[in-house]
Amino acid sequence: MKRRGREKKEGLNEVDVFVGQRLRELRMLAGLSQSDVASALGLTFQQLQKYERGFNRVSSSRLFKLGQFFRVPVSVFFEGLENRQPAAEGSEMPTAGGGEEQENTLQSREALMLARYFQSIRDPQIRAAIRELAERCAEQQTDGGGASAAPAVKRGRARRAEQGGHA
């Protein structure tokens, strides 16, 4: 017997997964729960969860509403998509919870949490100190733990000194 509706696909669509990840990032940066966003848009949190995981495709009208809700242009949901390597033809998208994608999601979650905390810091000196710490830590990772300060850190110090900040 013929099934009605859309045929169920084997793997997830790469673009749907990407858009869902962007939606999740925006939601987390705003400090909102899935329930908060879902109720504001007249959805269930389960539906929003399916969007975020790429299990369900976000329609253009819903994408437009999401952009309005987060006060961003719709293009934000696709920024960086061109830079991703396309999946090999005939291969399936990894399921949610697979290796490298899961690691990237965890790193993304940590970055979003840090960004959210950083935005709440009002003292410019504390913000500058945190930026400098992050730059130094990142440079140590790329230098293999070298003791010299990064050129970016030195430029940052010089810029702050010119602006009257502490070096």
C-alpha cells in the first residue's frame, strides 16, 4: 500500500542540521530554554528540539518568524554553510550523538556559555583582562606551550595602553 505524505529519508539533511545548530546557538546566546522559544512561537518544545537537531526541516515562514524573534536577518541561519565540506555523495549524515559532530557541539556549547557570561560583565577592565587571558591561552596552545606572549596579545596591550587601559 502507498504511504501518504513525505517519504522518510535514511539520513539527516546537511542543511537542516546546520540551520538547527544555528537556531540552538541563537537560543543559547539569548539565554532561553527550548520551552521559552517554543511557547513564544506557538510550538511545543519537542518540535523546536526536532528543528535544532535537524530531524525536521524549518519552513521558510517559520525561519522568518525565528529571525524576527531573535532580531536577526534570516541569512544568519545560513552563515558559514558554504565553508562546510559537503558530505560524500551517497553517504548519510551522522546521527545526533556521533563522534566529531558531538565534540564540535560540546565545544560550541562551551563557547556560547563563555560568550553569554562575557556579555554580562560590565567592567571594561575585567573584560580586557579576560580577553587577554583567552588570547594568551590560545597562543600557548598553538605555540606548543611557549612562554612568549602572542603578537595578538602584544597588539591588544598596545591598543589598550593607547586607550588608557592597563597593559
